[in-house]
Amino acid sequence: MTKLTLGSHPFLLGFEQLERLVERTAKSGNEGYPPYNIEQTSETSYRITLAVAGFSEADLSITVEDSQLVVRGRQTDDGEGRLFLHRGIAARQFQRSFVLAEGVDVGEAMLENGLLHVDLNRHVPESVVQTIEIRRK
């Protein structure tokens, strides 16, 4: 008995890319920092909000790499000459990745009150009916 995978199922032709996408998403294994929310703001738009307290615009970068939205944060350690009795505010670097579906574009990003908002827009293709001519040999 052979195991059917998504890309090899006879009714799902051309979905090999989707199977690779699911595998890549499962392997990303993002840890829990920084915490984030994903909300649907309309029928065709979304907003990802990351809690990045202590990070400035210069400490953050947002890129789209191979259909993935990648948010990176790297703070410079300004603790030199300071004596901390307790240091509970995270000052570590991070990388958080989100896989984007085909037709999803990254809109604007804004940093507000320690929250980084990244807006996404989905383009819905129009339905197209195509008639295929049958030829005789």
C-alpha cells in the first residue's frame, strides 16, 4: 500500500508547491518571542502585530524573502556603565517568519507604543472560464 501525499494525489495536480510550503512552515518552529497577533481587518486584508517593546525603527527590519514575510529585531546593548539589580526586559535579537500565500502583498508597517503593525493585502483573482477546443487527428 502506498501512502498518498498532497502532491501525489491524482485529483490535486500541480499542488507540489503547497506541500513544500506546509513542510517549510512546520520546520520554521518559531519560538514564542516576540508575541504576536494576526487579525483580519477586511475581506481582503490582514494585520500582523508584534510586541516589540524597547525596539526602535532602526533596530527592526522587515523583508519579503521567497514568499515569506521576515521580521528581524536586533537591539544594541546600551547597558555599558549601568548596574542592573534586575534585568527582566528582553533585549535579545529575534527573527519571526510568516509564510505568505500567492497574491498576498505586504502593505505598510508602523511602530506605535511598542507594537509593530504590518498590514497585508490579498488580491482576489477574477473567475475566468476558458473553453478548450477539441481537435481531430
